[in-house]
Amino acid sequence: MLETLYFLGIAERRTASDIGPKFDGNQAVELPMIAPPPSLAGLRAQAAGCRACPLWKDATQIVFGEGPAHAQIMLMGEQPGDREDLAGKPFVGPAGQMLDRALKEAGIDRKKVYVTNAVKHFKFVPRGKIRLHQKPNTPEIRACRQWYERELATINPALVVAMGSTAAQSVFGKITPINKSRGHLIDMKDGRKALVTVHPSYLLRLPDQDSRAREYERFVDDLKIAATQLQRDKAA
Ligand code: URA
């Protein structure tokens, strides 16, 4: 709601530094007032200057979504990791390799899907030479949702696949339990379908080989639902 008011120029505009530690994601913050962009390239350029939450300060750069401008499927992860932050591209690190493998097995060509994240700057804490991933909080997810909304409006995918709890929170606008919601198509109010599954990093974190193999198969099965939907849309 606030995002809509803000987008229409009705909401009050303040900078993240005006708000400082009191930032809770409910304030509208400063971005240039802009008409809806004509293209994905235009959106990407606008997003590069995003200051809607404080995460831009420590990140190397924004990691915007990537893929065909009119992809039928949008895949959403949580936020860029260390490798993605440096490369400026989503899902190029270990989670990306896991995702690529599973997509291939499900019969989905990654080059044909749009891949993005709920939060587009890397959130981390430094630990010596390492940057330790931190889960984005609700205010950060809300602040970044405007970019997802604009990606949706521009790309107009028939299906959005939310991978993990942060993506599901962004797609549904509320905390959404993965296990209850995963594995079936969900009708959205805007006529699109959504599919919830786990995040590929979850598979990397599983401690034993058996559970990793089992959960990987379930992940592939979920992606096969997306593949089937894609075939149906093509045939229609
Ligand atoms: N994890 C994510 O959620 N997104 C990426 O781009 C990489 C890792």
C-alpha cells in the first residue's frame, strides 16, 4: 500500500539517513519520482541508485534480476550472496550452481527464465576476510518490494517461483510457511500463478547426503511443476 502511494508520489519522501536507526520499512524514502519505465534496461538503471533501505551502503552494487524481458517464468531468491555482490549478477555462486543443475534436470532452460531476488543488495557482517550472509529483515524486504512490483509489471510473467521464505514473503506480501505452501500452483489476485519451493542454499546446508539427495529430488519435482505450466502456456 505504502509502496503504491509512494510510487504515485502521494507518500511523504524522506531519505534513509533522515530516518537512520528508526528505519522500519514503513517510511517512504527518497527516490527520484519517475514514470513507469519503458524497459528492463531502464528499470535496472533506476534501481542502481536505490536508497530505499540502508543495505546499499555496504554492498558493492545492486544485483538486479536477469533474463529475457518477457520471460514466462520469474524465479525469485532471497538476496545476492558474496559472489553475486561482486559479479553484479544473481545466482552465480554455489547456490546458483545448485539451481542450474536442478533447472536442467527439471527441463527448464535458465536462459529462458528471469532470475531475481527479493532483496537486491547483499546484507552481511564482516568476519575477518569473510563477509557472512545475514538474512534480510521485514523492513528491508518491504523496502525492496517496489522493484519486484516493477519487474512484474515490465516482464509480465505467467508464473513466479518463490524459492525460500524471504522470496515467499515478498511474493505474497506476508510471512508464508514454505512447507505448507510448496509443491502446488497458487492463484494470485493479478491472474498470475505462484509456486513456492525451498531455496537452493537450504540444500547446500543439509548435513547428510541422504537428506540432501531427498530434498534435492523434491526441489526438482517442484521445478517440474513450473516446467509443465510453461508447456501448457505455450500450447494454449
Ligand atoms: N542466494 C540468493 O538468494 N540469490 C542469489 O542471487 C544468490 C544466492
